[in-house]
Amino acid sequence: MDASKDTREGNEVLKNDFVTILLTDSDILIIKWERQIDFDERKQIFLWGLQFSVDNNVKNWLIDDEHIYIITSQEREWIENDWPPLAAEAGIPKIAVYIPEDFSSSQLTLTDFTERAQSHYERIGVTQHEVFIDYAIALTWLKS
């Protein structure tokens, strides 16, 4: 675990067996997966987070993928195609994804997926999407 990560950095707004969601003082929604998830769990939480963000004027997200080892083709399809317009409509300007540096083999397989998702975000022109291997830098980017 990244030494700079601290679960006290926000107020818990949702917790269950697979995710903890925090809201920071800087109005960043942190989605911390607690274990490997499936498509339905991801979609459920992203849609919940989207509604929470709209209701509470939350603008930026940090998705902590430390415990995610596999992203299914169904998840990839939804994240690449269906999710960016939803995030844009909700007015979310920045989404950071944290992947630990020691997941380098996972990162290599996710490069094309990440680039396709970023391209879709860029076409819509509202949300910036970046992947980080340093948790503190991801938070700094979201605050800037």
C-alpha cells in the first residue's frame, strides 16, 4: 500500500463488502475497491457515485484500483462507451485512477483500454481522465 494513502483523508459516505467511498474536504470522491469486483458491482457503484456527485456538487473522482486485477471485456466496453457521456452529463471534470506501481504487468495490458477511454472522454470534451501510479500525485492533480 502506498505510504501516502490514508483512509482518514475523507468522510465515509458508503461502505459495503466490496467498496469504501470517501468524500474529501476538497470535494473529491474516492472510490476504493476493497476486493476484485465484477461488472455489476462496478456499474452499481459508478452510477451511485454519479448520483451522489450530482446531488452534492462533487466534481472530481479518484478511483483506487489497488485491489483490481482483472477488468472484464464487459466492464471495458461499458467504461469506454457508456460511462464517458454519463460523466460528462454530470459535469465531472477530472477522474484519476490509481494503480500501484508494482502492477506494471497489469498496466501494460490496460494501456490500450485506457487510451481508448481517454479518447472517448476527449471527444465529448468535458472530463479529463488520467492514470497514476502515485496516490499523492493523483490527489494533487485532482485538486489543481
